[in-house]
Amino acid sequence: MTTKLDEKLARIRAGKYKRSDFIIADAKDGDMGAGVLGAAPKRGPDGTRLRGKTRVEFLDDIEAIVKQGIVDVMLVSASNLELLHERGVFKKSKVKPAIRANDTTDCWGLIRHGTYHKEASRPFRTASIPRVMYNATAPVKGARKIYGTDLGLYSITMMNDVDADLRTLEAFAAFRQEAAANGFKYFLEVFNPNVPHTMEREHLGEYINDCILRCLAAVMKADRPQFLKIVYNGPKALEELATYDPSLVIGILGGGTGTNRDTFELLHQAERYGARVALFGRKINQAEAPLKILTFMRQVTDGTLSPDEAVRAYHGELQKLGLKPFRSLEEDRVVTEEPLKKAMLKAA
């Protein structure tokens, strides 16, 4: 079955993009960086945190979102994908499953009492590509059926440190070789430095853009990522990258939870300045009603609702469901993330 992702990427690459082709991915791979806290907490109707969700409840949430059909990609850990396939979740779905193909040390930030995220990122990879694709220990030539998936997320964190970045890029090269040997496709996540640095946000955006272009300059089409996943460092950096190389399909990551206005505003600005993909984790996972927020995310990317209208409509749905919002409507209409606020001030 051809997935929605395949259809949309084909139109984007052919220069036939329209707003309904904007790709939304749900990042339900939190267990790759955490333990019990990898799933969202289970809450009562009044928003009270009751307890952490179990793995089974987490899988139930993923299944519900796939069945809803709004997202184009569902990103999960390899082990959870196996369980979802046993449930038959993707059997008749056009949602593309993907796995987190590596788990660098800066992703371990949700381990309770851990301090790994305070140190410079180091490359690390748990998932086995042939196991994910074929349930085998080595590439299976001529295999007609994919066991798990043939798509994964590979992440790198650029530190502006020659030794750290050399280790990162060497690990990335090794991954590309294994991916090519198995016929495995990937999308590339490029994080900002995860430890304190002296670059201003504008300079940081320029630095990340140059790092992306440099590390892909010697990579041929067959080994290039399907699309990118990067931090939104403001409209100037995003527009620069999108304009410089239209063959790069750019996606933005969600970052922190923020307000729901932050969620919708990020989608709006990202699409406006050249992104064609959004890969959100906490902004969906931690929402009061994830299925409802996805509904309005799609309407924002389609251009049928403004970010502020989406917040108002979302609160209306929460009221119908009898769910108490985490913030009042007025509080939730406020943009709190700095790159978004700066862009709005410049556009005013």
C-alpha cells in the first residue's frame, strides 16, 4: 500500500506542493530517552496527574492516533513497533511507521535522577536495521516483505567541537553504510548544541544550516535523507535553508510543551517560511486531548484556521469533552517561545 507520506513527498519533490501536502508526524518514541516517563501521565478530567501511563496504555494511545488517520508518520521505538504490528495497527493504514534508529546520549534527558543531558552529546545506537526490516541479523537479499519498517529517524547533535563532531559524523557515515546495505531509508534530525554555548540565536541558525549542508555535500542521492527534522531557529534561518536547496524537504521539531498557541503558531510560521514537515512529540503527547489537538493542527497547516482561532476552537472542544484545560483560554492564547515571538514582532 502506498502511504500518505510517499504521495506527499512525491508531490513536494515534483514542485507541486500545496498546503494539504504538509506532513505531520507524531513522535511517540519517548521510551528511547526515558523509562516510566516515556509516556504521557494519565490524568483525570480536571487535569490532575493520577499516575504514569503503562506501556499498554501508551500503545493504546498510539493505536488511536493511527486509526484517526490525521498524521502521516508515526515514529516509535523498534520494540513498540513490533507490538503494534502484532496488534495489526498499520495493516490497513496509510500512516507510515518509522523507528528511532539511534539514541544519542542527549536524548536520555528524561531518565529520572540522570544527568546525561548536561554533557555534550555522544553517538549511540541500539536499533538493528536488519532486525527492524527483516527480523534477521543480516540483510535479506530479495526480500519482498518488510517485517517492521524501512524508515527511521537518525539524529545528530552538532556541538561546534571538532572531536565531538568528528565522532558524530563518523557514526553517521557508518549508519548510512548499513542503511544502504539493507535498503533502509531515513530522515535526519539535527539538534542544536545541547550544552551552553555563546552563539546568538541568529548565528546558531546559520551555524546549523552550514553544518547540514556541509555534512550532506558529499552524500549522493541514494544515501540522502528523505527529509530533515531541525529546531526552528527563526524565519530567517529556515527560509535561507529552504531557498538555498529546494531538494531538501525541511521539517521542524516541536521542542518543549509550551502553550497550545505555541503549537499552532510554530506550525503556521514553519509552513510559511519553507518547512514541509512537522514532527511533534510533547506538544501532542502532553496535550489535554491529543486527538483533538491533531485535528486543529491539520486545519492550521491547511490554512483553514489561524493559530489563535485554533486555540479558541480547541478550548471549545475541551469544554464539550468535560476536560479542564491546563491553562485558561487567555493564558493559552499567549505565544511564549522566543523565536516565535521575535518573528511575530518583525512581521507586525
